[in-house]
Amino acid sequence: MTKPLLLNAFEMLVPVHQSPGLWRHPDSQAHRFAELGYWTGLAKALEDGGFHGIFFADVLGQYDVYGGSADAAVRGGVQYPALDPLLIVSALAAATERLGFGVTASVTYDHPYLLARRFGTLDHLTGGRLAWNIVTSYQESAARNLGLDTQVPHDERYDRAEEFMDVVYKLWEGSVDDGALVADAAANLFADPAGVRGIAHDGDAYRVPGPALVGPSPQRTPLLFQAGASARGKAFAAKHAEAVFFSSSTPAQAKKFTDGLRAELAAAGRAPDSVKAFNLATVIVAETDEAAAAKLAEYESYVDTDAALALFAGWTGVDLSGLDQDAPLTYIRSEANQSALAQFTLLDPERTWTLREVAKFVSIGGRGPVIVGSPATVVDELERFADEGGVDGFNLTSAVRPADLLEFARLVSPELRRRGLLAEAAPGATFRGTVLGAGPRLAADHPARRVAGVVPATA
């Protein structure tokens, strides 16, 4: 029997996230992406629909690879303009009680001392409902705008990420004791200096004597997501992540990924079931299979192919403009998002993709499966990904925003509940507790405990 599924809405504070052209659909409210009320209303509806979190993507540059400029992406609103997702979390937390918030932040273009403060602050203000999606970034445009001539090579970004994680672990886990903030008015003692210590980090990339500016939050370290699917990305996830986000278009592809993840976890000395796996999916649902199929056909009439290719080129770092759209797509290694191109050229040995087919595929829902049908049909397919693919949950994106997520909450969530496949998040639970079914703190065998010099204890 399928275990209860975990559900995140996969979102981004942009006009077009994963489905270029669909902002023009009459039901789309994507033009409201900069309105706070749009997001608080969506958060409330998702919580009522049994979603466990909102997972916010983010990038730090434009998609300017296709045709050598950002024109196609800008014209199509493809992840531009882009607001900072970290700044909306407090408002969404105030509007909800159980929903968690996963926020993408790059270790390549941030400083661990500052990131630790921001995430520690939000973990306090959300009551422990915060997650961090750890990324190393992949856009050349981001590197140029942040003072570099070119982006740091792929594997070097992960080398730097390892030290970054050491620093934040020391700040979050080892710098301030749980009992250091005593607020003892009679003794005129708010914080005990004996419980506050510098971390004395002096490494290759960072020098942080410490201590942390933020005291222990409900989770100390936020729930840790990771979305890298390259060899280095998967090794990084096996060491650090508590949940991974990946894009597989079939249960067979998902099974290959999750089996590999479990093997990597075992090799890293962690329990094979210690990390939850979330697959990307776009669900287009209606009361009947026929109505859902008609809805998809209507959606396809709004697709913007140039904008879709601009998105794909931005992911891969490879300019595919001017090529024969019916020629086979081959793998080209770049310093960008290596898993994006590999998904269409290496992971499915029985399929040869053309550029035309890739453009059509990513035009609705990005790189994940598009699941179309009645509530029963949709839940059957979600169960198949769980049973055959080893998937624990889904990051669900909308083609028409936010209509598809709202329809999922209205139609699919009741069917999941009817089958016992939707575990309700408990009021007051941390995001770690909701996702992992454990305590609010990192597990005793997590490497953060050792790095921070904390004696392992029961999580």
C-alpha cells in the first residue's frame, strides 16, 4: 500500500515559471506575481488543500543564452522580473498555521555568516516552518552581475559549497547553547556569555570568528533540501540533504534516481530512508478524463516555443538557436545545470529527443511529467510514481497559475484523503517534523553535528 504522500507547491515570484506562454490564458493571474495578496491567498488555499509546503525556486540572473541575448525570455516573462522569495516568507507564515516554506538560496553568491542570520531569523518568525533549498547556481549572467568574469566551474562550486555548509552548521548548531538566553531580570542577565562562543572558522574561502547573531531557533538548522542531479550534486545531497527535489518524467526514471540516492546515502553512512524524494509534476485535472484532456489541448494553444527554448537554453548553458529542430539532441557538457540536458540525452536510452520535441515537452510543466485526468486518474498516477519510482512526494507546478494548483486542492486532495494518501500536517509542527516525521532538530547522525562539535543526541 502506498504511504501518505508529501505535497509542495513549486512556485517562483515571477510571471512565468515553468510553462512559457500560459500567462496569456484568460484564467491566469500570473500578472499579479508582485502582489502580496496573491501569495497569501494561495498559501491559505494550499494549506486548506492539505499541501505541506511551498517550495520557492530562485535564480540570480536572466536567461540570456538563447540567441545570445535575454530578449526571448524577457519578452515572454520567463523568470523575469524576479522578486526575492525570502522577503515574502514572514507574511505567508502569518497567514497560515501549518504550511512550510522552502526557499532557494545560492552558496556561490552569498556569505554563510549573513545567510545563517537570515534563515535563523525566519526560522524563529515562522515557528520552525522553514527549509533551505541549497543550490550552487548555474547562470553565467548571475556570475557577471555579481562581479565575476565568468561563473565558477561546476565542481569547484561544490567544493566551495562544502566549506559554506561547515560554516553555517557551526553557526546554527554549535555557537549558542540552548540555555544561553535566560532573560533573568533578577540577575540582570539576558544572555549567558558562557553559552555564546565564536566558531573560529578559518578556511580557504571563509574566515568567520563568530559567534552567530541569531540564537537557537525551533529547528536550529532549517530543513535541508537539495536539487542537484549531477554526480557531484548527488554526492552533496547524500551528505547534507534531508529532502531532494528532482525531475523524472517516468516512474522508471524516478526509480533509477531514487535507487541511486539510497545507494549514495548508504555509502555516506546514513540511513537509506533518511532523505525524502520529491519529484516535479504538473497536474491538469478536471471532473472527467475527457474534460482534462480538452483543458490540456486548450493550454497547448497558448505555448510560446521561443520562450520555452530560452528557458531550456538557460538551464543547460547551451545556445540551441538556429539548429535543425528535427535533428537528434546530443549531450554537451557545460558549467550550467548539467542534469537538464542529461535528462533528454542520457537518462532514457530508449528515447532520442529532437529539439522540437524538447521545446514541446518543456512548454508545459518544465522537465517533469504532465499528469492529466480526473481526480481518480491523477491519484492513480501519483501512486504509480510512489510505488514504482520510490517517490515520497511531489513538487507540483501550475501550467496556468494559480488555477491548476487550486483545482488540485479542490479535486485531487479530497481523493487523496479518501484513499488515506494525504497526511495532514499537525498545527505547531516544524517543517522538518512534517516532512520527516521526526523531531525539530537534525538527526543525530547528520554531519552537521560533527562539524559543529556537538555531541550527537537523540534528534
